Amino acid sequence: MTDYMKKVISRAQESGIAFDSPEDDCLRIIFPGKNAESIAVDIYFSETENNVVELICFGIAAFADDRLQNGLVLCNELNRKNKWVKFCLDSDNDLLCKIDLFVKEGSCGEECICLARRMAGLVDDHYPDILQAM
């Protein structure tokens, strides 16, 4: 567990945010949604680059092959509308949302929690559009 991960855990505990750790280098925070039932944000910590963190919201939606064009158009539209996050389709045509973050040790807890919450909110806000595109 990296020092940066410890800082995020500490901040999550101070804020009363529940989390788990599905992998040694990852924290998962699950936020309730208004449009989606829940939104899970995984926070990955690099063992080699302490100040680099990646936030990923996996499995937002799965696009069938015949709806793949809709998924690509949706990604472009969402990327135009939202700064700091990128929406993309993975090799299984699953929609995901990502943030690559450069952090400082003293502020990484607050930054990661704040951006995870913001990412979950964006995914939830756009969930009706995502369902329509599927």
C-alpha cells in the first residue's frame, strides 16, 4: 500500500465514505445514484510513480456490436461536454470513464475523493443519455 493510498483511505474515513480494496493498488468507492442505481469508482495508485493516480469507472454500459457506432458518438459528445474526464469504449465495447491525476502527497486524499465524487456525479447525470444510446 502506497503512502498516497493511505492518505486517500484516511480522507475517506474522515468523510464517512465507505470503500473496499479489490486489489493491492486499488480502492473502490461506491456512490449512490439518482439515475443509475450506484456508481463505482476505482482509484489506482502507481507503485513506481507515487504522484500519479488513475480513477476509473468501469462497466457503465455494454454496447452491442450493432450499437457500437452509437457508443462512439456518445463518447465524443460526452468528452466535448465534460472537462477533466474521458469517456471511452474498451475492447469489450464497455463504456468507461477515466481521470488521470497528478497529485501532491499533502493534498491527494482530498483531491481523489473530490474527483471520484465528481466523476460519479457526471456518470449519473449522463446515465439517461447512455441508456438511450444503447
